Amino acid sequence: MLFFICCENSEKIPIQGAVVSAREEASKIGIEILKKGGNAFDAMVATSFALSVVFPNAGNITGGGFMVYRTSEGDIGSLDYREMAPLSSDEDMYLDNNGKVIDDLSRTGGLAVGVPGSVAGILEVHNKFGSLPLNDLIKPSVELAKKGFLVTEKQAKSLNSKKDEFIKVNGESTFYGKKFMKGDLIRNPNLAKTLNEISKFGNKGFYEGWVAESMVRKINKTGGRISMEDFSSYRPRWRRPIVFDYKDLKIISMGPPSSGGICLAQMMKMIEPYNIGNLKYKSQEALHLMIEAERRSYADRSYFLGDPDFVAIPKYHLISSDYLNERMLNYDPLLATKSSDIPHGDIVVVESDETTHFSILDSFGNAVSVTTTLNGSYGSKVFVDEIGVFMNNEMDDFSSKPGSPNMFGLTGGKANSIKPKKRMLSSMTPTIVEKNGKLFLILGSPGGSTIITSVFQTILNAYEYKMGIQESIDSPRFHHQWVPDSVKFEPNFKNINELKKLKLLGHHFDLQKSKIIGRVDAIMVNEKGTISVGADKRGDDFAQTY
Ligand code: GLY
């Protein structure tokens, strides 16, 4: 299959494939694999490992993630390689004797670490769909870790902002415990050794032997209770994606244990009857409608969603038009609904905004959408010297203290309570969109709870407001997540008059508290097969095509 990309002088240059990720080095490594004849799944493997080298705050081999795919034949599927709670975990593990949550225990140090799923997930993708030898896919990252990569300005700022925490958890001499400047070279020979071990021994090279032993030792030394059995028993799961229609789009996204697909479906289907494309872009009317859909969806998220292997989730009901129309019965175009008047749940969604997403399209027409994370920036800050990486703090995505029963008898956050071997609820929303049966978008974002709204708004920009993919991504975002009952706007949100009108409807927001929302990396294919790429300028994100 041949796609086209538009260049500045609007000639059409045929291109074979695209990789858009958080870092130039990773996108280029992915593209090299495509150039060698590898497919999008091979490039997923190579890009994942490359991000673990150059993007240590979120790229990882010690976290977890989700992949949504659509093959050239139109087959779709998804892989869950989310972390799991260790066997020793229990519902009260972050509570003191008075039942109060102990501050930071689920975020920093060994007790915050979930059993990593990334390596098992990446290798599962290779086993099922890969066409090139594993060694060819890992080798570029081994070389990158050995030769080193240059620190960017944003990366230096990010590393320096966490330096004290790195030292607090790991001691003065820890690998990242120094001040970094733009242009510094980071070589990570221990990570190169670890990647080599995975290349030689596959899953056993990570989940058994000295690599696993060094993780168990360090996690437990820093307050955790993880075992070799936790590592050796980890398995990824192929899951049916969430699939729904929106006008002439078919949207394929991640199902539980991610809330991404269900919430995205809810938001899109709640606004579908209102023909948002007829409302002026970023007008008070359009913003109000989207905010009210976001509010209602996040209320459901807290109550219903968790690991489907442990809790029954009424997922088809939650995304059905009947249910969602009913949810919008109290929508008033002239008045903000109070979150306290929206039933379901009383759990505040507090999620870190550090995660990473990449999108890949190959020359055969296979599309891959991957979001992966350590949860917080640099995860738990627990750095395992022998293997050269930080461990995740994904346990913080469980509800540390489930709330009280709701009107349906469900207990708030209970669905996402901690249990051994359970997967914590996520917001990651790797997504693929078809238009009239043909591939249209591959996209996703980091951003914790703001991931879903970032994906929601990017799809609407591209489809309803007919923007190109870069403009769809650049456009300022906003976010409402039911609790707290306030809207967040990005700093460059300029529609001040419309915002004043929103205040009059009863919406709460404080523009002084604005911050960046999401970093979407996406690929778009139009009806003529012209491909365009969008890398989010909010980060160091980079689109590479060939
Ligand atoms: N840890 C971020 C997420 O899974 O949504």
C-alpha cells in the first residue's frame, strides 16, 4: 500500500510509513526498522525499547502499557500489558492504623511498584506479529544506550526538578542524581546490558535471573514487598478493544483495565446528537457541551471501572446510546450542571500526567497505537543500578481507600481496589479511527486523567472542525473530570470572551492555574490516501516518515 504525504510546495511525495513518538531518536529507530522491511509491530518493539533509553521519565521496560492495532486487512485488537499488584498486596497497604492514607506511600519508594508488564507485552507483540528477528529490533537501542543520547532542554529541566527525590530514594551517588544541562550526553551501559539480556533470553532475560533479582532486591530495600514469583508469573492479555460508531467514524480504543476507550465512547456519544460541528469552534456553546459530557463520563469512571478479570463491568451498557442519552437528560445548554448533582462515585481522579504515546503506520497499511507509562515522572524514583532504569509507581493508580456505596449499591472506587495480581485502572487511550471503513487516525496521549479529553478533543478537531492533524494537536485543550468541579484550560487558551460566558453559565475555573494538557502524537490518512503526521510541540515529540 502506498500513502502520500503533503510537502510544503504541495507536491505529493509517496511515503512508506511513519513513526511519531516523544523523542526523535526513538522515531528514527522505528523508521529504520520499517525501512528494513519490518512491519508496524516490529517498529513498535524497536520504538518501545528506544524510548526506555532516551525518555527515562516515561519510556520504559519496567512499567506497563496498552497497544491497539488495526492490520492492513482491517483486523483489530488490543494488548493489555498493564502492571499487576504484587502477591503480597492488600486493600489496606497504604493506610495507617487509623485507616488514613499514608501520604506518598503509593507514589514514592518500593511499595509503590507494580509488577512490570512492558517487556512481556512488547515480546508478545513480537511473537504474534513480528517479522524481523528480535535481536535486530533491540540492537539499535543497545547501541543507543552504549553510545549515549543528548539531553534536551526540556529533559534537563525535567531531570533537575526531580534530582532531590532521586537522591532521597537512592542515595547521593545515584545515576541521575546530578544537575543536567542541554547537550549533556547520557550513556547507560547497564541498560544496554539489560536490553542484551532480553534480546538473548526473551522474557526469561527480564522476569527471571539476575535482572529480576536486582529489581526485587532494590524494590524491597526501598520499602516494597515484591517476589521473584511476582515477576515470573506476569502475563500480558489480548483483549477485545472498545469499538463504537460516531457518525461515519468507527473508533477503536482500549478497554478495561483502561478507562480510556469507555470514557472516550461516552463523551463522543453524549455529544453526537448535538451536531457540534455546527457550533462555532471553541465557542461557549461547544465548550459547554463538551465539558458537560466530560463531567458525566468521569463520574461513571470512578464507580464502574477496574480490572475486568476481577470486576464485572457493564461496558456495553455504559457506551450504549440509550444510556448516554439518559445521562444527558439533565443537560441544560444554558446552565452548568453541578458535579454534586451527578450521581456515581465520590473518588477524586488523581493521576500523574507522565506517560508516553507513539503512533506507527507501515507501508503495508498496519496501524499501531501504543501508550506506555511508569505512571509518575520517573515512576517511583526507585532506580535499579544494575539494570539502569527506574521502577514504576503504578500502584498509585489503584484507589488507596475505596469510598462509600452509591445509589446502585456499588462502592465508590471499589472496582479499582487493590488485590493481589489485579491490574490498576488506567486512563491510557491508544486509539485508531476509521472513516467510512478506511483508516483515518492513529492517536493517543500521555496526561493521566487528561489523556481521554486530549484524545476526545483531537478527534473532534480533525473530524468536526476539519483541521489538519498538526493543527488538531496544537489547538489549546481544556479538561473537566467531574471532581473537582472545575475546568482546566491550557495557558494559551485565548477565547476570553467565550470563557467569560462560560462563567456566567456556572462553570468554575482559575486561569492562573493553567497548565499544559496532554501531548498527542498522531497520524492522519485522508480519503485520497494522503498521510500527514502530527507531533506535539508541547514536548520534544518528533514525527519521522520515509
Ligand atoms: N498511569 C497513568 C494511566 O495509566 O492512566
